[in-house]
Amino acid sequence: MSRIEVRKTYKLFIGGAFPRSESGRSYEVVDKEGNFIANPAMASRKDARDAVVAARSAYVGWSGATAYNRGQVLYRVAELMEARRDEFIDEVSLSEGIGKGKAGKIVDAAIDRWVWYAGWSDKLGSILGATNPVAGPYYNFSIPEPVGVVALIAPQDSSLLGLIDLLGAALTTGNTVVALASEASPLPAITLSEVLATSDVPGGVVNILTGRTKEVAPWLASHMDVDAINLAGVAAEDVRNLAGEATDNLKRVIAPKSRDWLKTPTLEAMTSLLEVKTVWHPVGI
Amino acid sequence: MSAPLANAALLDGTDHRALHRFLLALPAVDQVGAEGRAAMLATRSIKTSSKVYAIDTAISMIDLTTLEGADTPGKVRALCAKAVRPDPTDPTAPSVAAVCVYNDLVGIAREHLDSIGGKQIHVAAVTTAFPSGRASIAVKLQDTRDAINTGASEIDMVIDRGAFLAGDYGKIFDEIAAIKEACDSGEKRAHLKVILETGELVTYDNVRRASWLAMLAGADFIKTSTGKISPAATPPVVLVMLEAVRDFYAKTGTRIGVKAAGGIRSTKDAIKQLVLVNETAGEEWLNPTLFRIGASALLNDLLLQRQKLSSGHYSGPNYVTLD
Amino acid sequence: MSLFKYAAAPESRAIVNIASSYGLFIDGEFVDGTGTAFKTINPATEEVLSEIAEGSALDVDRAVKAARRAYSKVWSKMPAAERGKYLYRIARIMQERAREFAVLETLNNGKPIRESRDVDVPLAAAHFFYHAGWADKLEHAGVGSAPKPHGVVGQIIPWNFPLLMLSWKVAPALATGNTVVLKPAETTPLTALLFADVCRQAGLPAGVVNIVTGAGATGAALVSHPDVNKIAFTGSTKVGKAIAREIVGTEKSVTLELGGKGANIVFDDAPMDETIEGIVNGIFFNQGHVCCAGSRLLIQENVQDEVLDRLRKRMAQLRVGDPMDKNTDVGAINSAAQLGRITELSNTGDSEGAERWSAPCDLPAKGFWYAPTIFTGVTQAHRIAREEIFGPVLSVLTFRTPAEAIEKANNTPYGLSAGIWTDKGSRILWTAARLRAGVVWANTFNRFDPTSPFGGYKESGWGREGGRHGLAAYLKQGEQA
């Protein structure tokens, strides 16, 4: 008889810890054939609320760290992902119902995408910043700054790479994140949480929820302490509504676009999560 | 900062506006530069014979402190016993400089110290509505006299931080001068430490100004903190205060002491403080008449390190006493 | 300091493993050189550390050929992101072997272990880390949408920051897709040779980095080699001019990072204690062997006495001695030759009528040492105000007005660095705008970062290193669409 595996329990990732949902609920995730895989936690609006609180309190430290430090921390995450490459391949393959070969390509792309983002952290200032030659005896400079707490509704059909594509953009720019994983394929997101928890990413910088998109997304979209939201994983028929809810505090809204996740993103993924601050100072003796 | 300090009005506090102008004209402290200097001094590697010297010197500079609402006579007596003989297994360990208690326990401390061979150990009392400093001058003076009358030879007063942040430097000057007078009026002159509560002053510029204000008003010691809030005696804060006493000496010929209190928990922390003293004010300050460390848990860590240096192996909590 | 005189706190040498001799690192392995081997020493003790191969013109040719092969067959074909990952590996390995590098750098260069450990090595690793991230982002560097590398670059580095200068050269060259032949300075080859081992551990393809040790002749052979597309040189202005003469008008690109005589300007409202630290740091950090040293102190005349008084007191606290002692502030002069130059030029300070004051210190009997020294009463006409001493010697001048400070600061053929000390923001910006210098530090000094472009105006050189601007030297614009 072959050995019985010790199966993983899939919980939420909030504030650097792994709590179950405060609602006590979970939901069944199955593979392509309908076989049982796991019962990940089903996040409630209160979990979403707690995640936003965690992200807000982690914001000062993360955005205040040097860009070099953020780049180092993000690169370390890639190192740990690489070490767990096989595990990710298994989960992506199972979750998305694809072969190991294709899953391998996706996981490699996800790791490389993360490295790409890590390398942006200390370069954005030089590219997006400027000194502005104003017509007067003033030194005037513009610098990019993170918007704050970013909510990500991860794409439904790309269980790892799509999430990473969104997450990397938010983190390298200095934002903190509450992400809602793909509803039907959430497991790679929780394994990613384990990588985050064992790297040097401070607790609360990334928070990952699993559960029903239709239930949780509206609470993030309407949350007055969320500064930006990416609606990638929201159903087409719900986008308009959620974008509308988001306007109550004029949070920045990134509408879903169809994307080949394997392709390198444009700078817009990052610039859409950045503010620009311009400072004036007189020049004189 | 080349204006001389010969202005008598400045020194006797009658010209509050001149005082105000003087303090605001002190040179700025660059935060990044000051923190950089403190960080560089923290890399000094103090080993072997220097470490032995530093540990024993640090112990002799400790004001062993208990300042809790729950303090009892029993607690104070235990503290005094520890102050006299910090390491029961090793009589070569020096005694501390002082015990520091609330003023209603001064009598108990003094009596007990005298009865166990601790006559040379001072009793310092915190007064003037410590830690907040929010009370009338009458209350603050009475607080101080009570302490002196029951045997305190050192008074640790707090400045009115509200007055400082509101810019009323004259009020603070007058209060310090009044407390100083009370210290001078007992049978034996009590020495006065003035607590700046640097954590509430926040900027190094304020720490510099408050240091000069206290020294001009008659402080014998300037002290960083009450120990009740954080941050307290961080290295850059102590650096700025040491610079102030150094410069005050250059201007007036008088040496004022510095007491670092709050947040100094390990031997490493204490040694960093001594390096700061050594390389800022100078070796004249390397003794308990001019430098003190306000601490409680620190003493045990110093003793553990001391034991390691003499025995060659790491020690543990069972080999030092809990008061 | 007799009460609390810090006991000796030596860093252990055990971590380094110096071979008795080294060959040249060409095409991924160590090979014998065909020149005349020479010794490399520890300048603090004059102890011989190892025997180093001299790269002859033949060896240089061999290295260039290896670099060309690696470029055409491997490096130029490799996807940019993969190139970047090699650089990330190198950065990580340098961090892992940080202590080993720091000890070796101190033994071979003479600089205090505290500096190698806290400044040189971390910055060197950071340069690789930063540039690793550029490899696959070059279309955003501001050099067109499809920039191309030059091919094979020849790089010649100085002895004052051996490992750091190596990283300033090699990291951007590789990130942009070039391959490298590097010639370390004659007196400080060891950390470059250890770096070769890092390349091995990182699995860097053979020939991408080649290290050819030697002196002036080896460097000249590299500069004049017909198959080198670009030269990057850091060193003296004299040699820089010779290189420029050789290359200008040919197809080769060149960047030069040369000497300086930086003016450190102190206004009367400067934050006094931090300013004194900045003056000391500006000229005594790294024994003054710094191209961007603040070697001319310009004090506003009305605070001259106070600044000098505090400066002397502070200098008297400098700990000069064994570089391997963790408490040493000022280490050894790198070579007998350099000590001779410092001594000779400083003596003109005496003979031309300036007033010398040196920090009292006990200098060791063996090795090369110079006490930290200031000359007051210096004017622009003095040789010690015009010529780069490259040692722990500060020339002190005064000024009356901001405009006069600018005039004096700019009155030099050099233009590498300058410092401004004042509490007033608008004055910082006004002064910075008028200084003809490539790097201006305000209320700080000797700050370096991979993201921050570094380089000089006028005779201090051509081009910048670091930051987005520093990449440009290693790229050419792609074809117009």
C-alpha cells in the first residue's frame, strides 16, 4: 500500500500569520475532473477588513524602507520560490488542469517576473522622477511615491503568474497589498504566502485572502481605507458596479485588460500605483 | 556660536528674552550627521582589558532604579542590598553609584543602605511631580524638600515639557533655579539632575537647547529621560548632550555631568555609552561624578558579562540575583 | 586617552587563503602570465603577500580574444534576463563572502578593516545588485528603445578602492551585455583575483570577465589593443590624458574618472559638530586616497578660528595604526611611492609659507604612514591648493562672501566634487547650482550609491558611473527604425 500523504491545510495569510476565516467557513476546491483537492478558508468581509488594517499598519515601514532594501527583500522571495519550484509546478498543474511541462513554463515565468520587479525598485525614481526647469529662482523636483494600500482581485484563470504579475508591481513601488486569490484555483496563492512568510517580507505587507470573489471583492472595492484596486479577476458583468463603488474615496481603479501573462508588462503596471509629488525650494544666498 | 557667555542677565535668568534668543541661536544639529557619528562610535570594538575596565566603570556609574507605583519598603530594601553588593559570589564587583526611588521611600532607602555598609551610596529621589512634571511650583518644591529632609543627596527633577514646546523657556529656567535653591538649602548640598525627557522634545535641536537651558539655570547634571517613555537615551541624544557639556565647559570652565536613563539594557548598550563619553566630552567625564546610567535590568547583564570575562565561559540567569 | 584606551581588537586573518602566487584569469581559468612576475605587499607591515603575474602584450591579446569569443558566442546571444541573473548571483556571493573580501582588501590596500567591512564591500555588492536589475530593462535607460553594447571593454582601475572600483566597472559593463578585460592596479590585485573565484562560483560563462594583472605597460597594451571597443579608466589625470590622446579620433569609446581637488565650503551657519565630522571624513577617510576628497577646506572667515580649533581637537582623536584593528580610523599609505609623493608635495606647503599642524600620533615603525595634517594660511597660489596630494593632508583657505567661495572653489582645472555646509536650504541650492563639479555633497560628504551618478567636470574626467546616466557609457543607440 502506498504511503498516505500528510495533506496541507490552506488558510488565509493576514499580518504575517495564517488564521482561518473568522467566519469559520471553508469551501471545496476540485481539480479538472472534479476530484477533491482541498478546503481552503472562505474569507468573509471581516477578514477583508482585518487584512486592510494589517496592510495599513505595515505601510509606513515598507514604503519608508530604502528602495535597495525592498529590492533585496523581493529578490529573496524569488530565491525561495525557486527552491519550491517543484511544489509550485504540482499545484499550478493540479489547480489549472494543465500538464507539468506547461506548468513548468508558467512557474519559471512567475519567478523571473518576480526578479524583474525586484530590479525595478531602485530604478523607478531615476526614470519617473524629474527636476523641472520652472521659470523662477526655485529648485523644483518631482518624485514618484506609492499610493498606499492596494487591493488586488487576482485573475481567475492564472493561479500563480497573474497574481505575481499584479503583486510584484504593487510591492516594488512601495505599496502594501490585500490580494484576493483566484476563486477556483487559490492554492498556489497560499503556497506563495508561505514563501512570503519565510522570507524577509514584514508581516502585513502582503495579505492574501481566499474565497468567493462576488462576496469579498465588493467589500474591498468600497473600503474607504484602500487607495487603489485592480479589478483583474472581477467578472465582466460586475466591473462597472465595483468601479462605481470604488469612487466613494476616489481610489485609483485599474480595470481588467486581457493579457498574455507570459509577456513582460509595460511600465503602466507600476505607474498606475504611484503618485507624483512635486517640491519647490527657493535658490538664493 | 561665538558669542561669549559673559552676559550676566543670561546667567541669572532675569532676561527671558535674551535667554530665548540665545537658545534659538545655538547651532543646528544635522540629524543624519549626528546619527551617523553615533553609529560610527557604536562600531568601536571594546575587548579584553578595555572590556573589563568598561564593565566595572559602568557598574560604578549605575543609579539603580525602582520607580513603580507598586514599590514597597521590602522592594526598596532588596534594591539597596543589590546596590551595595551586586554580585554575591564576587566581592570584587564594585558597588553602584546611587539608588533612585520616589521621594516617599527615600528614608527607607537611606536607613537600609547605612545599616548594610552602603554609606557611600547616594540616594537619589525623583521629584517635581515626576514623571509628568505637571503640577504647581509649590508642589514641586515641597516634593523636593520632602526628599532632601529624609536623606536624599541627589535630586532628579523633570522640566516642564509643555512649557518648552510652547517656547516658555523662562518659566523652565525659573523652576530649575528654584529647585536648585532648595537643593542648596539643606544641611548638605544635594546635587541636582535635570531630566529633559528627550523623547518628548523629539528633535536634536530641542535637546541641545534644553541642555543649555538646564546648565545655565544651575543643573549639576543633565539627564536624558524619566525612563517611562520611549525613545529615551538613544546614542545620538546622548551624543548631543555630551557635546553640550563639552562646549559649556569650554565657555565657562565648569563641568556638568550627564545621566543616560532609559533603554540601556545590555552591556553592549552601556559600553556604547562609555565610548560616546570618551570620544565626545573626554576622559574627565569617565567617572560617577560626571556620568551616570539610570538602569535596573542592566546591572545583571553587566554582571553576567563580568562573570564570563573572569571564568571564560558564558554565565546564566541563575548566577545573578533578582534584587 | 589613557583611562579608556581601547585594547587591541584585531580582526582575524584566518578567513583568507592567499596563494603564494597567482596567474592571470583568462577564459574562465587561471593561466601563467608571460611577463615578469612581481610581488604584492601589505603596506602596513611591508610583508610580502603573494607573487603576481604580469600580463604581457601577448597575454592581453589572449584575454581580449577570450572576451571577444565569449561576447560573440555566448553573452550577446543570451536573453537579457538570464544575464541579469548571473549578476544577482555574483552580488549574493559577494555578500556571502563579505568578511573574506574585507580582510583581504585591508591586508592588500592598508585601509582600516572597519572601512572595508562597512563601506567598500557592501557598496561593491550593492553595485552588482543594482546593475543586475538593469540587464533586462535597458530600453528604459534613456539610450533609445533598443540600445546595444559595445562588445569588448577594457577597464583599468586604481588602488584606492580596489574591489569597489572593480564593481563600478564590471557590473554596468556586464549588465549592458559587454564582456570585460580588467586590469587591477599594480599594488592591489588580490581582491580582483578573489573576484575571479566568485565568477567561478556563479557559473559565469568563461571569457565574460578576464582579469589581467600588471602595471602601466599592461594597461597601455589594453588601451591600444585594436579589438577593444571601449576603455574605462579610473586613475590619475596625467595617465587619463595619455589614454585620451591615444584613443580620441579612433572608433573606441572612452570614459575617464580622474583626479580632483574638491572644495569643502563651510558657511558660518553650518551645523558645527556634524560639519567637523564632515571635514574629517572628507579628507581623512581612506587616508585621503580619494579622488573626490574634500582636500581644500574653504571656511567663511568669520568662523575660521572656531572651526580650526574644533577640527584640531577632533583630529587629535583620530586613531592611526594597524588597519586590521577594528578601532583604527586611519590606516597605511598604499605604497612607498605614494608616501614619497605626499611627503614631497606637503613639504612645498612648508616652503611656500603655509603653516603645518599634524595630529599627534604614534606611527608604526614598519609600513608606510603619514600623520593627518592640515595646512592653514593657504591661498590659491600655493601648490598644495592646486595639486592633488592624494593623502591625509588638508589645505585650509578662507572666503568672505558666497560669491567668493564659488570663485575660489571653481578656480581649478579639476571639477570632481565639492561640499557645502550650511543650515540654509536655499543657500545649498544656490551654491550647488554654481559649483562646477560633478558631485556636490551638502551637509554630508563621501556618500556613494549605485543609483547616484558619479564623475567629473573639466580635467576630472569624462562621463559618469552609477545610476541611469552611468549606463549610457556602456551602450550605443540601436539603429533608427
